[in-house]
Amino acid sequence: MRIKNFVKGLLLAGTIAGTASAQNWDQVEIKTEHLRGNLHVLYGAGGNIGISAGPDGIFIIDDQFAPLTDRIKAAIAKISDAEIRFAINTHFHGDHTGGNENVGKTGTVIVAHDNVRVRLSKGAFIKAFNNKMEAQPGPALPVVTFNDEMSLHLNGDDARLIHVKNAHTDGDSFVYFKETNLIHMGDLFFAGSFPFIDVDNGGDIDGVIAASKKALSMSNEETIIIPGHGQVTDKAGLMKYLGVLQESRTIVAKLKGEGKSLEDIQKMKALAEVEKQVGSLRDGWTDRFIEFVYKSV
């Protein structure tokens, strides 16, 4: 699924971090792709889902929106008829955790960073999109949480969950499959666009940069990288993304240091040349990204 079609689905759903409203779910294309070994990726409407399916059963990374759960399960069943044992949440946004309650009710163990449970249990407001996430019921909450790193030893691989502080949100983790040489980045990586940085919920451009550097330090030329949004890529793709983040930060920080206001920088189209390297989710998105960076530096 190309990024424009993917984003179209997200916008129909309300927001990038949104709720399951105003979407014609029957029109969402559910597509799975085998990547390597026991690992697959599922595209739909919401964050890309990582799937490990092997002799120890199934675990998934993120679960998109609640109305898609049955269709997602049906797609996974074509890979394996085993039950989904674990669901890892890379962060708390609804396009990655909306299916939590559905899978939690059927016995799937939800795993996430401590702050994901806090935000899901209390509810959150995503100011960038004027979106209120209600407090989630018990079955939707992570029952296994961690504050730094943890591992799942399943299907012949060590899946290392690595928290990165104050990046896309304050509860982000990426998942590194050591033996298979694959990383699921969650929304620490938007392939084909400037990212959304939820600065009002702990996000920070420096944290996103640090997360990219951390993942790159664990990568080589053979590493497969699943972004939170967009197409699966590799180390070179993540390196390009890091360059875009660093260049954007440098430009915005310099102009802010010179006394320019946010509106000044947006009117200057200060990131117009950088945008050519990465693209934009939709009209006006570059200005939103400038705002995220401006608030971070």
C-alpha cells in the first residue's frame, strides 16, 4: 500500500493518532507480506502490524483500529491458525492500540512500556488533532509493562523491546528481532513523510533523532525495517530519514534562535527543500511538522 493511500485511510478515520470514526471499514485494504523467516507485516488503516508466526504461536506488534480486528485476524489466520498469544503496543495512539480490547478479551496478553498503560488507563488528549482518547477498559490495557527493555523469546528469535525516551510520545518502543535481523520502529519512523511528533504527550524531535540513531546502531545492510507508517525499508531508508530529521531540526532551531516566530518560519517555507527529500502526508503537513520541531527546540 503506497503512502498516499495509507494516509487517505488514516484521514478518513479522523486523525493520524485517531479514533475509529467516520471510516468505511469495508473499503480498507488488508494486505500481508512475508518478510523473512517467521516474520510478516500487515498493512491496513493504522500503524503497520508486525507478525511473528511460528512453532510457539503468534504475537503481533500493534493492532490498528477495533472495527478491523476480525479482518486482521482473518488475514493472520491465512499465515497460521494459532492463537495470538501476545500483542505489543509500540505506543498509546489509537491507530496502534484500537484493537487492544478485542484481542485482550480473547486472552491475548498485551505488552507495552509503562507510560502506554498510564495513558490508556487515564485517557489522553492529542492536541495536534483536537482528539480526545477516552480511558480504556481493563481488557484493552497492557498487563505486562516495562520501563527500559524486555524480551520475548518465541519462534526461534529474541524479540527485544527497547524503550526510547520522549520521542514520538513518552512511551515509545521499537522491537528488534536479533536472529531475523528485523526492526519494527512503530511511529518512531514514518517512511515517505515528515513524522507526527506528539509534543503534548511527551514527544520531542531530539528523542526521535536519538531513536533513529539507536536503531541504526543495531542495523546492517541486511536489516529489514518496518516503519510505523509507509512501506517496509532498510538501513539506507532509515539513514535518509535520520538525515531529514537532523536537517529539519538544524534549520528550525537556527531560525528560532534568531528570534523568528513559528508563523515566520512557516511563512518562509523553511523546510521546502527538505520536503523534496521525504514528501508530505497532505497539504499543510510540513507546517505542522515545523510546529512540532519548533516546540521541541
